[in-house]
Amino acid sequence: MVKYGGVRERASAQMTRAQALQLKGLAEEAYQPKQYARDLSFDEAERRIHALEAEIALADSF
């Protein structure tokens, strides 16, 4: 298996504790608790964090 800059390792790695805490907080703030799950990958957690941040920013702009 060829790894380029650790991308494959990161893609299969579980989310970090910091990501879990941030995602849980954002999911609660956005009233979307189902966005948080314990078994997410690092990349999926990042995707959900960015999506929730964008949604919260949009809601705050009104």
C-alpha cells in the first residue's frame, strides 16, 4: 500500500478527542444531535464540523 503524506492513515483513523468534543458541542448548538457519533473517521468528523460551523454562521447572520 502506497501512502502519500499520511493521507491513507488519516482517512482511516478515528476522530480525535478534540474533534469529538467540538462536534458534540456544535451538534447540540445546531439542534442536530444525530450529527455526532462516536465511531466517525477523522475526515468524516472534519466534514461534519465544517458543515455545522457553516450552518451556525448562516443562522447567526439573520
